[in-house]
Amino acid sequence: MENGKILVITSDKLISDTLIIFFTELNFKVLSASDGRKGIEAYKREKPNMIIADIELPIIDGLSLLKIVRKADQNIPVILTTTFDDMKSIIQAMQIGAYDCIENPLDLGKLKALTMEVMKLNKEKERLEIESNPINNKIDDDIIIGKTPKMKEILKIIGRISSGLVNVLIEGESGTGKELISKVIHNSGITKGNPFITVNLSSLPETFIENELFGSEKESADGIVKIKKGKFELAENGTIFLDEISELTPNLQVKLLKAVQEHQILRIGGDIPIPVHARVIAATNKNLQEFVDQGKFRADLYYLLNVFNLKVPALRERKEDIPNLVIHFLKKINKELHKKVNKIPYEVIEILKKDEWIGNVRELENVLLQAVVLAKGETLEKENIIVRNNKSFSVKINLNDVSLTSIEKEHISEILNQVKWNKKEAAKLLKISRQTLYNKIKFLSIIQT
């Protein structure tokens, strides 16, 4: 994993080349600029973790550059290089806010130690920033968490497509948040306030899916026609979200094609076409183009659904977003479990960043749910983290010792103890009926302590 980003600003090409090789071998991404003006441009564009610059630079000197950087950011470490006897410049540099001044010729051993010290402090600042972030009860469930370029591109596309009723195909691995993105599209434009209807096409038999999508009409013996509206009708002027579209049978692909193409459906048992107006958003965890190439999915339906395409990156492709995702999920989990776990040490974030997250964002949320249940105080400790699929480190808790049943039992027990076993109040907090609570107490063998 990359240690960080360093900007080297010097007019001496030999020194520049040496530092690029030196820091690259230490697993840093190295940027370079040959004068002060280019250095400032690179700083604004690249947002490095550290700057190393000569005091004597063309166009804009090192001290002036330091002033400009300090005005924009009080925290980024800036190390200036100078001659040993340049006392006045050294004093000025430290007054302006240089992290350190080191003399030429550079001692690479000393520079390495100084750099590692800087990066350690940067990590501590990140830890404190995460810990001090207020994890309160203000939660927006329909929000996309992510600042990486791929996620920003998705937001831009949403901005373009949400003002019209164009069809959208969302592709991505399971657990990446495809339904969440579809809700954001729905709530960001002209469909906001209208119904958002979800149909999971992988969990239903063909006959049931047809009934669910298009509805049915059946005349009883006394001549009364019983009508069941399908999801297309119920969506009205809103959005119908078709999850796992690749699982649709050939027969239903034909019927869906007709409905989307002609903006009308025919109920099962009916003979009068019903106009439908909803936007269609389809999602899949498969490569639908490959399905088309293999003859498993109709090309005409694919192109009809794929007016706009969104490819959602896997979590392992955007690990920089993990700290913000952790904070978002902890707010949500704290509210649901009535907990106050609001401190996340840096080492816990590092553990989470090391995992490959086969189950993506959904798996991260589940791991955090388990961790909050296991947490004894306000801090999420590394011992609370149970991460699957990670070969780079081990955890102290055996996965076989923890199950969803045990988590549920501990959660219900904790709520009961909080309300001193007032079952009416506990059921209210758990958002279940009292009878369901009684059944769970019996089934889980929960004993009052």
C-alpha cells in the first residue's frame, strides 16, 4: 500500500532525480516541480502529504512558497532545504511555519527518519480527526459516501440523468450499493416524491415475477373482476428498480421489452393495454454485455435498458472512502442499537483498509454491526473487528464463536437490561411486537440477570 504523496520542488535536476528514486523505493508517490510557481500549481492540483522545497527557487522562492502554502493549509508539513550558514532564512522559515529546515548536501538517512516521523504524525492527525468527528443521530440513509474519482464520476452522471426519465443500467458486484444509487437518482430529479418500487428478479419464480411486474385480472363466478396492479402501475410517474436483471427468463425478457418499448403493459388475464410512465433502472452483478454475446440476454432489451450505464466500483477499488463509510455506518448502527460507539482508533481504520471486502460495502456494514455489539465502551477496538477473507492479518476472535443469533441475543439482552426488563418499552425500542419479543426471549433462552 502506498505510504503517501510527496512533492519535491528544486531546480537542481540531479537532486530531483535522486529524491524521486529515494522516495519511490520507500513506497511513496513522488511529484516534482522545477520552480516555485510550478510547485504551487502542483500543490494545489495534487494535494500532497508533504512538501520538500529549496529555499532558493526560480520565479517564487521557497519562503514565499511556504507563505502561500501556509495560507491555504496550516497543517501540511513543509521541509525546506538550505545551506548550513543561511541563519536568517532558517529563522524566517521556522517563523512562517516550516516543519523543519535541513542543510545541503542532504543526509538521506536523516531525511528518511524525518519523513517517517512526518507520516506518523499525519496518521495521528487522521486518527484524531476520525475520533473527533461527531457520530450523532443525524443520518441520511439515501446518500452516496465516496470522494474517489470513480464515485465523483457517478455523481456527475446522476446529475445529468436525474432530470429526465431515461432508462439506466447499473452494473457492479454484489454489495456495492446499486439500489442506493438508484434511489439517489430517483430522489435527485423529476421522479422525487413519486413511488420507488423495487423488484428482485432473482428471488421469484417466473410466473410470480410476471404477476408482480404486470399485475392480473380475474373474473369471479358472480362477474366481479378482481384487479391486482403490478409494480409497473404502482410505480406511476416514479421509478421501478429491477434488481438482478440478468436472471430474467427469455420469455419475460420479451414481455419486459414490449413494456419498456411501448410504455404499456397487459395484465395477466386482461386484454386492455395499460399505459405506464415509470423510469426503469435495472441492475446486475454480472457482465450483461457478455450475456448478450452468449445469447443469454436479448440485445434489443439490453440496448433499451442501457441508455445510461453506471459501473459501481468494488470497495477494494476505493479504500480511501472507508473512513467516511465507517463514520456513516456507525451513526446508523448506534441509532439502531442504542449504543454510543463514537471513537475509531487509526489502527482500526488500517485493519479495515487491508481487507479485500469480497462482500463490498454491505459486508463492511455487517462487520461494523458485529463490532459495535462486541464493543464494551465508546471506542471501537481492533479486537472487536471480525473480518473475513483477509490473509494479511489475523484477529483474536474465532468466527465460529460468533453468529447472527448470538449477536441478536446480546442485543436484545442489552435492551432488556437498559429498561429493567420492561417488555413493553423493550419491544418499542426494538421496533417489534411484544409477542415477537416474548418468542425471541424463549427461543434465544434469554435470562434476566
